[in-house]
Amino acid sequence: MNILNKLTIRQLKLNKKRTLITIVGVIISVAMITSVATLAISFMDLMQRQVISDEGGWHVLYENVNSTQIEAIKNDEETKDVILSRDTGYAFLEGSQNDHKPYIFIREYNEEGFENFPIELKEGRFPKKENEIIISEAIITNAKVHHKIGDVLTFEIGQRYVNDEQDDKVVLSQVNPLRENGGEIQEVLTKEMRMTYTIVGITERPTWEHTWSPGYTVLSYIDENIMNSREKVNASIILNSIDSTLFEHAENLASQNNIEKVGFHDTLLRYYGVVSNDKVRSMLITLSVIIMVIIMVGSISLIYNAFAISVSERSRYLGMLSSVGATKKQKRNSVFFEGAIIGAISIPIGMIAGLVGISVTFRIINSMLKGALGVSESLRLVVLPATIFVAIMVSIITILISTYIPAKRASNISAIDAIRQTTDVKITGKEVTTSKLTRKIFGLEGELGLKNLKRNKSRYRATVLSLIISMILFLAVSYFTSSLEKSILLSQEGVNYDIEVFFNEEDRAKQEEIIQKITSLDNITEDAYINKIDMRAMVEEDFMADHLKGSHKDALEDGKYPYYVIFNAVSDEVLKAYAKEVGADSAKLLDPKKPSAIVIDTVRYEKSRKYVETKAVKLKLGEMLELEVYNNELEGYTPIESVEIAALTDKVPMGISSVSFGDSFHVIVSENVLNKIVQANKNISKIVNTTLFLRSNDPLRLQENIEEIQKSYGLDDISIFNFYMARQREEQMIVLISVFTYAFILLITTICIANIFNTISTGIALRKREFAMLKSVGMTPKSFNKMINYESIFYGMKALLYGLPISFGIMVFIHQTLMAKFDFEFTFPWISVFITIVAVFIIVGVAVLYSSKKIKKENIIDALKQESI
């Protein structure tokens, strides 16, 4: 080790406080880089495992393939495993006590299928022969047919059709509920084959079986060895490697082997970072680059300030080195060597801190995720060699960039200037001149504080730059996370309930009786019933949505556009809670004398594989909404009483989906308003549709209890739809994305605060002699405090002046990037901006006051003599 390096190490030991601050800054930076990279990988790993648990781990699907095509698929170099499956058909389940599920549905898998699809075996074993089956436990618990392992069953198997006319056969699947009317089945089940099976196992109810599916799933075995050349099955492929080329490769393989149809497991592939849409791929790459740049900028800013702000303190030491013959290169290398030492200490500690922090976070939130959402998988710490390598390289590059400017500056310091310390302050009287307005507004202390900032331009700029970067980091990440959540919400189906009970019975008294019985059941956490009427509203052309004005002009009638309106009447309790949420006057909404309504004016829908959120209509508060209903007798629309618009919102109550069409919107009113309209128009009562929406902590058990009530009244009186799985999947996605994004915000916020605090406290500490001089010429403690406070204000004002416009530009860029797949209006994040403005002044003020408080305790004579920290 040469003498300069030994001196560098000695300087680090002598200036322990500055060294410790720099090391802590680098540790925080490295911890953030490591934790963000690990968090992203761990999150993707969780989503992959959750999708595999719910839907299976296949990647490509070739439909209707024969034995020759299967052989070609197996011989493909990209194929790892081939899962064969086939839907054999339906058969009547003798003795079924569930009138809505009279069938069994037979599906076949080969051995790989039973291994890779989410099939939970409760007892017994998987089938190994084509005459063996495993049955769903729902056959025993729900259909009340008590089959057991070893039973031999014979079925007449066929397909379900809408009717038996040869020219008009529509095949029905498990997605289609049973077609019935008056308790009679209104569909045909053909008899195409007769099969005898032996039960060898019992499984849990498959996750892919809809609650309204008419058949209980049973699984049998495909023996590939005895398949004839004409038999066709579906082949789900697990690939050796997953990258963006798999789409083209699969299409080419299908084309070369005359395979009819090829599909992809898009839900799973998405979490491997593989998407078929070029626009989506570009969007994801751009967003990843934005995130990486944000992390790099934050890290470089923190580490750079730790090095750069103390250059003036080290200038005398560097000048002494010059005076004894040190070259520019040696002085520059001295700073680089300092950075290397700090990096060698900080990088390992930072990586361990980042990994431990993420691991602890996972332990805390896993129980919450499983308890609240019933997620079957847990977040686990996934550390890949590539992640560690990238974190180390990014940290090293960050430290090199952060030390380059201070090192270059150190190499240019001459011996005389450094020893006299004239490099930091080179000013003229004109440069520190302040306007008379400054003295008038802020007084002498404010003017003096501003002169101090101008005089110490390098430190002032470093502090302001630190504030600006911190603001940009926080606002950019906040907007990114809110936009990401909004994008996820747009891609969801908008199901905000577990069970929907639709009433076919027109007798209002009977409806109320059934509703009362259902809502008194156990396992219900929230309920709401809605009376709906389809209406029409004639809206002035000026109030039409922008996307309708050009393409729908032909539909205008006397300058008005006919909107499709869903008129929803909710109970008083639901309306009061909803009115409070959207900021409407519930007393006004409950008054039937002056009918008023809440209009949901924002809709979302999917158009050309793009998720769109837009204003459906541009109405204004206080306006009257003219409504019409269709009269079958008159064969035309008749007007009803208009309602006043009491509130406009994008929020929806339980039971109403925000997914709609671009020329329709929902209206929410009280039951009193609906009753008044019905009384004035008797024919309307016939078109009122009543639906009960329920949330439950045990939706499957609740469905069974409702079906018992259904039997006591009549199968045609109510229809039951259980959307529990769909809602659970949506909530899982939203919560998991929220965990990821808010953890990211927390990390960024931490590094921003550390950055600002470090910069300001170090800068104040370097001004001990300056403050001592001011006190020595008569500045009182009160005036000193005012000067410090004004400096804080000037720091904040300057940072906001530059930081807000730059942040706005970055937010617009993020929004435009997301528009490759989504379409929603740019919304300025006023709350985040307000938090930022307040936080800037609070953090600056606290940092300055904390640092200056320590300065006050210094003896004036000792401070004037002091040359280093």
C-alpha cells in the first residue's frame, strides 16, 4: 500500500463522523437496490406459483391433436413435458339432490396432467387405467350421493345441446349453467358412448369448476399407448425455456404439423415477463427502465452528496498533498480509493440489510395475505445469483459515478488555494446582491440568509439538488404506483361481491320474504339488494362523451343522444353509506318529493385489446336528467319524472360493476324515488328486476344454504351465481400489487429523507466557523434562528420551483408509456404534491434546526480556530 492510500485511511479514521455518514448513505443505497430487485423477483415468483396452483403450470396449448401430431410435439427441442387432456362429456348423476347440477362432467388426463394440474387428492390414488376415475367430494357433500372408493359406476356419456335439431345444434360447456324452465330441463343430453368406471380416489372440488356449472367434475385417465390415429386430445406443453420467442416457435410448429389451434397460458407467462403483444412488451421495458433510472438517480444522489459536500472540508488536506509533490492523478486516485474502501465496507452490509429487511417484511405480511385473501402460496425470499451480481455491479457503478466529480475536483485543487481555502468561495459583491424586496419581506435576517446561500453556491446547489431529486423520486414513484394500481383495476372484471341472487318472481311481497330469509343466514358479512330498471336518457350533444361525438352522430335525435341508463334503487342504509363516500347529501336523496340521484359518469371497458377508462357523459350537478322507459303496449319510449343530479362520481357501490359500455351509465336512487316513479307509471313495475348481492366468509356453504331456501319456494323463483373465485382473484392481485408498490414507496421515501438530512446536516456542520463569526459580531440567538429558518424556506422554494415541473414531465411520460395498453385520463396527484410540499419544508426545517442546535453549543473562539470536522 502506497503512502497516499495510508494517509487516506488515516483521514477516514480521523473524520469518523463524516466517514460514518458516508458509509450509512451507501448502505441505505445498496440496501434499496438489493431489496427492490429481490422484491420484484420474489413477487413474480409468488404470482407464478399462485397461477400454477390455480390453473396449472403449462405454457402452450395445442388443441385437437392426434397421435402423429403429439409425437411431433414431443420431439420438439423446446418441449419438456406434454400434458394430454380431453373432455369426454356429460352423464346424468343418479340420485343428485342438487336440481341445478344433475350431471357429472368427465375429463381425462395422462400421468403428467395429474402431476401438473391443481388436483388436490383427499384420499385414494390417481387413475392409472382408462376405466378408473376420481370423483369430486362435492358429489358427496353437495349432491348428497354417497359414492366411495371401490364403487363401480356405469354412465351413458354424451354432449349437452340447446336443442335436438340437427341443423341448429349449439354445444353447451361447463361455463354454461343448466338451461331450465319451470323445473324442467330445457336442453338435450345425447348418448354417444357407454363407459364403466371404478372409483379409485376422491378429490377436493376443482378450482376451475364454476359454481354454476351443471356437472360435478370427475377425472379419468388417457392411455396414450392405446389411442388410435383418429382420436384427438388437447396437448398442454411445459417448455424447457421461457422467452419471447416461444409464441413464434409454437405458431410455426402448429403450422408445420397442421395443428388446428394453438393457445398460450398468458396469465402465467405474464409473470415470467413474457407477453405476445409488442406494444405491451415495449411498455413493460420502458417502465422497467424508468424504475431502474429512479433507483440509480436516488442512489447516486445520496452517495454523491456524501462525497461531494465534504470536498471543501478535505481541501486543505489535499492542498498539503500537492505541496509535498502529489500529482493530480494521485489526488484523484486518493478519492477513488476512499470510495473503494467505503464500498468494500458498505456493499456487503447493505446487501445483507436489504435481504434481511425484505425477509422480515415477508414474514409480517404473509399471515395477513393468507388470512384476508385465502392465498394458497406465500411470499418467499428468492435470491438469484443474477440479482446479487446486478446489485453489486449497480452499487459499484453508482459509487464510481458518485466519486468521479469530487475526485476530478480534488485533482484540480492547487496547493495555495487549498491551504488558503479560497476555492469554495469566489465571489464578487454583485453576486451576493439581493433585492430590496427581500429585505422588506424577510428583514435583515432573511437578506443575510440569502446572501449566505449565494456565497456558498456549491453547498447551496448540492442541497437544492438533493431536495429536487428527492421530490422527483417521491412524486414519480407515487404516480407510478397509483397508475399501476389503476391499470390493474382496469384489467379486472369489477366483481365486488361473492354471490348474486337474481329474482325471477314478480311478487314483491314474496321477494321481500325470500330476501329476509337469505339475509338471516350465517356466513354473510355484507348484503345489499338493488332494484334495477333499464331506461333511456336523452342527453344534449354538448354533454356527450368525446369518444361518441364523432362516430355516433347519426344516432342524434333533435340534437340529443339516446344514452342507455341502468336505473338502480338501493336501500336507505346502503344509500346513506354510499352518499357519504361520494360526498352527496343523503337527506336530499331520500326525499321523494324532489327526486335526485347519484350518477356514475365514469366507465371502463376493453376495446381492441386495450383497457379504457373514460367519461361516459359530461353532466353537471343540479341539472335535471330526463328519463324514458320502453312501453311494450305503445311500442315506444314514454317519459317519466326527471331526477336532479345530486352527485357525479366514479365510485360504485356493491353489486354494480364499473365495467360497461361507452354509451351507458348507472344512476343510483333511493327506494322512495323508485316507488314514486312506479306509482305514477303502473306498467313500470313489470320491468323492475330485483337482485341480492352478498359477501361471505364461506361462499360455498352460503350457496348451499340459499339453494335449500330455493327448493322451498320453487326453482324458477330465484337464480344463484357464485362469483367468489373471480372476486378473490381480483382482490389478490390488487392487494399483492399494493404491497409491492407501497414497499417501493417506503424505500424511496426513506432514501429521500436520508438524502436531504445528510446533505443539510453535513452542510451546516461545515459552516461552524461562518456561524461563529456572525455571533462574534453581535448576532443574537433570536436573529440567528430567524436567519436559519429563512434559509430553510429559501431551500424549499428553490427546490419546488425546479422539482415540481420536472416531476410533472416525468409523470406525463409514465402516463404516455402506460397508454400502450391502457387508456385513462391523466390525473394530477394533488394529494402527493401537497404531501411533498409540506414534507420538503418539514424535513428541511428539522434537518437545519437539528444541525444548528448542535452548532449553538459550540464555543465561538474554538469554532473560529477549527479547521476540520
